[in-house]
Amino acid sequence: MKNILPQTSVDFYLSGENAAVLYSRSPVDVDCQRRIWAIAQVITNEAICIDVVPGMNNLTLIFDPELQQGETLLARLKTLWELVEIEQFTPREVQIPVHYGGEYGPDLAAVAVHTGMSEQAVIAAHSQAEYRVYFLGFQPGFAYLGGLPSTLTTPRRTEPRLEVPAGSVGIGGQQTGIYPVTSPGGWQIIGRTDMRLFDLHRRVPSLLQSGDIVRFVPVDASEQNGDKHA
Amino acid sequence: MLEILRAGIQTTVQDQGRSGFRHMGVAQAGALDAPAMWLANRLVNNAGTAAGLEVVAGPFEIRFMRDGWVALCGADFDATLDEQALVCGWRYPVKKGQKLRLRGPKSGTRVYLAFDGGIDVPVVMGSRSTDLKAGFGGHAGRALKKGDRLPLGVTYPLKNKLGTPQRQWTPEVRVLRGPEFDQFDEASRQSFFKQVWTVSPQSNRMGYRLQGTALHKSESADLLSHGVLPGVVQVPPNGQPIVLLADAQTTGGYPRIAVVIAADLWKLAQAPLGRQFCFVETDLEGAKAARKQWQNELYRFEWSLYGK
């Protein structure tokens, strides 16, 4: 599995005084990203950088220029890009219980109309898919998830909401994601989870980490199937 | 303890910022003029990394609830302790019940106040800095309000008033070429360095938006989201650059035309809205020399304070 990606498809460069960057120009795919997660894990374990920040197809190492040479880190990145096996990265699997529809998912009906599916079919498609956390950014604990079934692609709301509750699960274009904190937002909200995406009091504050496999699990599926226990 | 009597426009508890959590989307936060916060702390014999106050504009007033010391660094504000005028860059003894008042800045934008013992709010992810956007750190994760009370740490015996000359603000901000510099067309690459940029009113702790002749890319290659840091100068599609500062998001996707060197980032923090300045190109050696110069200034300052 070594050297499956030629060196020519990837750039290594410094950005400013304190950042070393690996930037792959190959098309976005999970294998490239797995390589990045694997390298990030190695560098994190080596504890040679202040921050190790995966992006989409890229990895940024932030270092103290008084303690580290940027060129040394670039060389390390080049070596790892060649040597790391993507199997080296073992993802965690995180299940996220979601209350779909109703007051928790005010836009479920709109997504159903747009996709030409029933609400039940939207829930089924959204919760049966397997997602990957490509990277985190935008807000503490916000995960950029890949893997939304193309049948669920729905444009953002024309009128963004001023307040989307924390834990809301939404679809925005080809992306799905979870709002870690209550904030303004334009995504179509189809459900909500009780899990805290970001909690200062946990040892690791962010629930999700780059590379995680994420599944959404409908809460109280029996009721959502219409089998009300009267 | 300190009591806030008037909070000004945006007063926050800040230290040297947060690191080690950027991969979770946690911004750096911290004093925008980090060297000024550091100097103010050292004047009252705190660790440079202690927490103090960043005050953007008056009217600001606090009451001391114990005897101690205060130091001011950064912007030159019209400052008084009861009736006594205070000079920026100095430390002063304070008595319980005395009031410190800040009106407006005479020059600069942000003044930093340090108190002996430091502001002892809880450490969140390694820092006491306020993350205004995410709402944690500092005091209750927000800018201070009238009536807030802030705990102070243990005091040390200090003797006399002491001061240090403040750094001079000049309208030249040194930058390194950014990773996408060459993607801009020839005219834009030249005009980035030749033109005078104006700090737009839509500037805040996340970033300073600049106004000037728009910059254009010659290639239209789209960038994927990547890690960004304070100092990165990104150019959104409207061609008006944004200099990212301490509260900036951890990832971004706009082309990076330049990166402000660490030693000059404070100049943006102290540039008032509407102020004009230029970017001057330097290289890694130049950036290193500038860092070294600041280190030497710090050593001299430490020696003059505590070395004798």
C-alpha cells in the first residue's frame, strides 16, 4: 500500500513563521483524508507541535519557531506522507441519537418536499448512511461531515434562522452537520440530538474528532414508524 | 477583587491565548496586542502569561477592593486613579476603594491593565482568555458589564513606581508572502505592497477588514478548507483583504496573499478604525530578526525592572 499517491500531487510549504502545511491536490476522497488523519495522529503523538489541524485534503502544523525549524517539520511531513499506511488510522465509531422531525426538526417536511421523498424515507436515508468527520472548524466542536446521500441534497433556507438550538441536525446543500452551540444558521433542520457536541467539562471537550465514523440513530423509532403505544 | 463600575465598549479578560485545541475548532483568543499585555503583567511582577483586562474604549471605571498595584500598557488612554493622572507604561500602587477611570484613547486602540496577582478567573482549556464567539473563558464567557466582580490572585510586595517606554506605532506592517501570493495577477501583487490600506469599520477581534483597490486572482482555482492562524491575510472574492486576528476561526478557505509577521501583529491591534497603513515585504530571516529584537527589548526591560 506504500506510495499509492505520487509525491507530485502534494505540496509541502510554510505559511508564515509558524505553520507547516501539507496540501494534496488530488481529488477529495476518503483515502487521502485517511492518510492525513494518520499523519496527524503520528505528529500529535510525537508532541512536536503546538497544534495539528487537519483540513480538507490538507494538514497544518503550528509550531514555535524558537524551538522548531519549519524545514524539519516539512521533511517530517514528506516522510510520513510516503511511509504512513492508511490502515494505520483506526477510526472511532460514534452513534448520535437524533429526534427527527416535529419541534426538533422543523424543516423535515421541506426536505421531504424538495427531495420528493416521504418524511420517513428522509429519516431512513439520513440515519442509514455512514458519515466521516473530515475535520473540525468554524465553531468549537463543529464537524464537517462527508457522506450525505446525494438524494438528500437540499439547498439552505432562503431565510436563515436567527437562533438554531444546540444539537440541531441540519442539511445545507450537500452537507449535513450538527450545531454544537445555539447560533444563527441557514441549514434545513431535520432533527436534534441531546448529546453535547462540545462540553468544557469533559477531558476532551469535543465529542467528535477528525476521522470518526458517525451514525445517526433515530430516537424512539417505533413512534416515528407510527406504532403509537396508546 | 475588582468591581466594574463602567464597562466601556468591549472590555474582556485576556491572557496570551489558547493553544492545543485548534483541531477541535477552538480559536486562540487572547490579547490582540499580546506584547502589551505581557509587559503590563511584568510591570506588576506577574508571569507574562497572567490574565488582565483589554479595554477598547471608554468610559471605563473600576473600583479596587483591596490594596495592590496596577499597570497600563498599549494604547495611550486618558487615565486617572481618583484625581491622579496615570501614564501608560507605568505601574502604580492602589488603595482599597480607589477608582481607576479611562476615558478615550489619545493614540492607539486597546489599553491593557494588569493587577498584581493577575485576574484569577478559572482556566479553561489552558487559558483565562475570553472566547466571545463561543462564550467561554474569561468572566462568564462574555465582555464585562457594570457590576461584575473579578477575583484577583495573591499579591506580591512591590516597592516603587516603575515604567517602561512604549513601542512606537508606525504605519508599516511587515508580511511574508502567503501560500497563494503567486495566484494573484501582476497588478494585484504590486498594488498589495504599493497601495495604502485603510482599516474598515467592519473590523473586530476576529479580523481587520481593509479597504483599498480590490485585488484579483489570475487563477480561479478553488481552495479547500485549511487551517488558518492570526496574521494570515486572506482575500475574499470582493478583493478586499482581511487580516485574521486572535478570535479568527480555526479553518478558512480564502486565498492567503500574505502573513503578518508575529512581531508586527500588535500594530493592527492598535490601529484605530479608519487608520491607514502599508504592507512591507520581508522574509523568514527578517521575521526572525524582528522576533529577536523584541526578545532583546524584553530582556532589557526585565533587567531594568528586576535585574539591579
